[in-house]
Amino acid sequence: MKYYLFAILDNIKTVAEVLSIAGGIITTFWLIFFIASKVDGDDDIYCFLKKIGFVWIPVYSIGLFSYVFLPNQKQMAFIIAAPYIVENQELRDATKNTAEIIKLGTEYLKDVLKPEDK
């Protein structure tokens, strides 16, 4: 189950982003109509918008907070892999030979890609 959630984490983040953007627009219009109905004294519309607000504001808040605080797939991969990388001494020792490996690879490529004299 955790691997499935890891695989669809970017999709969840996208849904949260869409909900946040659309929610911001809807919340703005809701707030304008809510204030306008209170100023006009129209109690029916005011009560209706108040009921909608009790449902919509928490939904919008959940979408916004999940968009802000959910990591994307790359960040989650780093969160999972970082402790293993830090604890693995062999992996940290492998970087000591990086310059030599690059030098040998460059020499090999020069030999392979050298133009032949005809």
C-alpha cells in the first residue's frame, strides 16, 4: 500500500493544487456574496451561504494544506533514501575513486572514438 501511495503521490499533489486554485476562486466569490447578502439584509441567502461555508471552508483548507505540506515524489524518495545513504559506509567510500573512474572512462572513450587513419 505504501508503494502505491508513493507511486501516485504526484497525482495527489496535483489534485490538491487544483483544489487549492479553484477553491481560492470559489472562496473569493463566496466571501463577496456572503458579505453582500449580510449588508443587503437578505437572511435567506445569508443562511444558505453560511451553510455552504461550513462545508466549503474546511474542504478548501484541507486542499490548501495538503498542497503546501505534501512532498512530491522526488522529495519523498529522498526522505526515504537519505538515512540509508548516510549509514552505508561502502557507498560513501565509492566517491573516493570517482576522479580515477572519470579519468579511465575518458581515456577509453578517446581510444574508441579516435579516427582511423586510412
